[in-house]
Amino acid sequence: MGNKRFINAEIAGYIVDKIVEAMPNLEEALGKYDINSKDMVRFQMVSEMCRSEREKEGITFKQIALSLKVPQYRLKYIESSSVKNINAVILESYIDYLGLRKWFNLWKRYNSDVYNRLR
């Protein structure tokens, strides 16, 4: 049984199906750009946690990028749920920088398939 705090594959599929029903052309666009919409939906919680924590601390992408020695655009991929562009090593560093390790490990446990596709 999954954790009710996280969106699982079944719920993500339902959400994506409903969005595609409302916007039929979206499915073709997502396929054209090789976007895994279900992974995006499931990763959205990570994106929001990172953005929320970064903003709460008043930290800019530039500050974090300098500290972690990574390009700012890599951090922006994380916060925009651009799962096909996310580097798992950078994600892990960003999570640690923001102090979200305990929460993220729980998310990973329930979303290991999504996380493994990031590598």
C-alpha cells in the first residue's frame, strides 16, 4: 500500500488522462518532445518542496548554483519538473542543500521508478 501523501502511478495516470481529455492535442505535443507526463505529475511534489524551501530561505538560483558549482538551469529544471532534463546527482545535492533529505528519502521510497528514470 502506498503513502497517501504522494501521487502514485495509478493516480498520475488518472490525472494525465483527465487533462488529455480536456486538451486532446496535448498528448501529441508531449509525445513529440518525449515528455513522460506521469513522471512529471509525480515529481511535481519534489519541485514544489524545493521551490518553497528555497523561497522561504530567500535564496536565489545564482547563490545555490555557485555553492554547488552547477549551472543555474539545472536547478531550474528541478523546480519546473522537467524530468527528462534532471540530473540525479545535482538533484541529490540540491535536496541536501535545502535540508530536505528526510522528506526526499520518503518520496523516493514511494517513487523509486520515477527516481531511477532520472539517472
